[in-house]
Amino acid sequence: MPELPLLSIIIVAYRSRDEIGACLGSLPRELEGRRVEIAVVDNSPGDGTGDLVRGRYPEVAYHAPGENLGFGRANNLGYRATRGECVLFLNPDTVANAAALAHGVRRIRAEDTIGLFSPRLVQADGTMDLACRRSIPTLWDGFCRASGLAAAFPGTARFAGYNLTHLPVGGTYDVGAINGAFMLGRRAVFDAVAENGAVFDEAFFMYGDDLDLCLRVSRAGYRIVYDGSHEIIHLKGLSVAKNYDAMATAIFDANRDVYLKHFNPRGSAFVRWKYVAAFGAWKRVAALRARLRGYRRVKPL
């Protein structure tokens, strides 16, 4: 029987023709002497992504479900179609490197307490994508993020709890959540936390599914680790809708639903009202601050 791939890389594409070539070209086909398998699930068939993948990267498994399945459902399709010992859920608007991937794979294989792993994600302008190391925010963290206190005092733990900007960028430590653009773990962990056979909760169409997975992994007793010693590029925003107001609303609403799922399991009307009100206020304050500062884009995460 052939040896299992060491790593399966699953990429969900959505209108990704312009960036997925650089992503696929940056990925090694072998690590530690074992095969790396790559699967692309195309949520926007007919936009040219399939032609590019099949023409330039015939070794990549290309899946075209014929419709937009949403992020979680498409990732689940890719997961079931692969067999690797380790699994990386990766955005198409990333540019990786073998050193960062090998380091991450070595860590998750050597430390069986690690459930999810992320290196430092860096945007095209060289700034860090803060979403690659987050807490599970409290209402206070959300208030500090929305009001600007977190940005005003990034080095103060009391105010910077959301994105953990008081911690060293190049360090490694346990965090509450990482970015859905890069989520690396062992298949055994994903199998252990799956719900009804699905790694990602398909009730979340586009946003919130990464936070939900982080919560399930943590509650199963595994660590979520950020390691800033290696980095990959995340060209953030290329693979999402350009209607920023609608995108921001969807992000806030999805994360509200994550909190309702995990922190209101008994369906308390009061708890539901608390989170609906809190996320509604957070969304409005973030939008107001963006308009006052002349930003086109609201940045809720």
C-alpha cells in the first residue's frame, strides 16, 4: 500500500484566477521525503480558475462542485477527498514557502497537544495580518477594538486583548484563535473534533467557521499555537467580495452566531439579547469610526 501523503493542502477558490497561480506555485510537492497533495475546490466555476489550475498544475486535484458551496462546506469536500497525515486549510490569496510549512508540520507532529497551528501572516505591505493570532474576545475586548482603545494602546494587555498586539511578533505562544486563511493541524485532531463528520460547521456560509473550529479544538483539550519564527504572505481581501459594507456586516453577524452557539447552549433569551445587542453595537461603532476617518473599508477583525 502506498505511503500516505505527509500533508494535504486544501484551497477553496472563489473568483481566484488572478492569485491562485502564485499560491500553487509557492507550495512544495514534497516535505520531509514524503508527498504533499494539493486539492482545489472551486466555488466559482466558469471564471477561468479551473482552466488555469488544470493547464498549469495538472498534479493538483481540482474539484468543481458547480455552485458556491460556501467556505466550510467546500473545505469539508476537500478534506474528505484527501488522505494526508497533516492537513492545511489555505486561502488562495496566500504565498507560502517550504521552510514555513516544514516547520509547522514538524511542530504539530512532535507536539501532540497542538490542535491548530499558524505562522505569522504578513500582508503585501509588510504589515502583520493581526487575525493570525487572536483571543476569544470578551465584551471588553470587543469594546476596546471598536472604540479605538486597542489601536491607541497596542502594547497594553488590558486594551489589546483582541489581537494580542502586546505580545512579541516573533515569539511563539498559545492563542485563542487563528485565521481561517491558514489552519494547520493533524488529521487525527480534525477527525476528533468533527461534528456529524464535518470539520467545518456548514451552518456558517462564509465567516465565523474558523472561530467556531478554534473553539471546538480548544474545548477538546488541544492547544492553538501561533509561531512567529516563520511567515507567509497573505494578500488579504483578494478572495472576498469587494462590497465592504456587506462583508463587514456578514463578519459581525457570523461571529455573533458563533457566540450564540458556544456561549448560549441552553438558548437563554437574556444571553441571546446580550450578544445580539453587543455585536450590533460593535458593528455600528466600527462603521461610524470608519466613516469619520474616511475609510472605505470597515475592519472588524
